[in-house]
Amino acid sequence: MLRRPRPREPYNPHLKQAFLDTVENQIRDGTPPEAKLTLDRLISLGYSRQEAVEKIAAVVAEEAFYVLRDRREFNEEWYVTRLHELIYSLRGNSGFYISNRAGRWKLSPS
């Protein structure tokens, strides 16, 4: 007797939670500091905290995909670049960007 396949969830909720936890840990620990800056900027753009954390978690998930596919180490430089690109893609005409001057990351007028 053939069984009907179970309907698949659109995502794995346990994996999603792991990515959300990763972002929360980055924000709490300040490593990398761009995670907190990105969170603050997304909130200032009108996203809820949960929405902002989920957007950052999507970047974590993307990097995790490449780590597994290419069998390589986590690339923090790439991750930080993607966080900048996330802000840039969502900022519209807000006139701000994240910059690194004198080794400090901050929001700056464009």
C-alpha cells in the first residue's frame, strides 16, 4: 500500500530558530558589531524587531549554505558585506549608510 506523502512545511522551524538564535547571540555579544548596527538601522527604517532579526537571519542562512556547499569556514567579511547590502537594498531614500571610519562602525549620512 502506498502512503501519501506528508505535506512539507515551507521551512524547517528548528533550523529557522537556530538562525534566529545565532543573530540574537551576535547582537548580545556584539560580534560582529555590524549585526547590532544592522538591527538598529532596520528598526529605524520601520521594521519590527522580529522582522529585522529575521532579515539578518536570512543572511546568516545564506552564509551557512555556502559554508556547507563549499566546505569552507564562515567568512565574516562576506557576512558583513551582505549586512551592508541588506541595508542598502532596503533603505530607499533614507539617506544613511553604515560606514567604518577609524575602525568604528556607525550610521552616517550619505
